[in-house]
Amino acid sequence: MQMKVTRALILQRGMRNCCPNCGGEPLFRPGKPFVLHRECPGCGLKLEREEGFFLGAMALNYGVTCFGFLLPTALLWYAGVLSDALAIGLALAGALLVPVALYRSARSWQLMLYYFFLPEHLPANRPATDESGDQNG
């Protein structure tokens, strides 16, 4: 089956925080940087799926914070590049600020990964059906 939205396009849209189905923006409500639309304003794709779906974004955010910020900070401290006080200050500030800064991206990355592995779940990639329910072509 030929897909209208390819995996490469899903990755591109996910990295830009756009809808994986239509590429429309924004995923978040204007003026409310931490409130995700329930569905895409452009195509109606359900962004808030079921209870607990946001846990994937939390895991991504936690992983990026731990391995992308805290681990390098700890390694720089261990190597003697950072002083004790500076390393502790960076770790505390990073543990609080990095997850907040990555919140929007993590929600987008979660949608991106979900549809990357299940692209047939995107409405744009579903086979067309006529009124009787028969699939066309």
C-alpha cells in the first residue's frame, strides 16, 4: 500500500512540532504553551489519545534530561572540569529547567515515534472507503 505520509515525513514533522498527519501547526493552544490541542485544528487528528498516552512523552523527556544533560554534567565533574558547587548547581537547575524546556518537543516526539512505527494509523494513510464501506483501489 502506498502511504501518503511517509516515515521520513513523520520524522520531519515531529522534529518541527507539527501534526504528523497534515503537517499543520500548532500542536499547542495559542497563549497556553503547555496545553496540547485535543485534536489537530487542521485535519482533526486526535492528539490526546487515551488516558496515560502522555507517559511516553514523560519517558522521553526524562531520558533526554538524564542522558543528555545530567550524565554529561556528572562526567565533567568526575573529570575535574566542573567544581563540586558548579556541578551541583547545574544538576539542580538542569533537573528542573530542562524538562520544562523540552515539554513541547517531548509531546511532539511521542506522537512522531508512535506514528513512525504505526504509520497506517494516520488518517491520511488509511485506504479510502466509499459509502457502502467497500475499500477503493
